[in-house]
Amino acid sequence: MEESKKKIAAMTAVLYYLQCEEEDARYGMDAGRHPPQAQEGGFWSFSGRQSQMMLRSMAQMRLFPGWRG
């Protein structure tokens, strides 16, 4: 009996969620939700990424004596 109640509650929750999503789509409520846009960095962020990549490649080539990464 208890397992049956849990199944009914889960099905009701899923149906309620689907109904709310359908209503949102019908009335255009979804128009305000947009995924966040990636920020364009510019020169300094590109320079920082480039220097990090250069440091890692130099470490992989073992150009730093005594450095253990």
C-alpha cells in the first residue's frame, strides 16, 4: 500500500510539472529565460590564457630544472 502511494505521488508530480511547462510555453513565459552569454574577454584575458598555455607546454618539455608539476 505504501509503495502504491509513492508511485501515485511521483506520477502526480511529473504530470504537474509537465502541465506547468506546457502552460509556460503556451503563454510565452519562457521568453525571459535565456542561458547566460559567454563573456568576451579581450586582450588581457587572451594574454593570460596564452601565457598559461605557454607555461604548461614549457613544463611538459621540462625546460624548468627542478620544477616538478
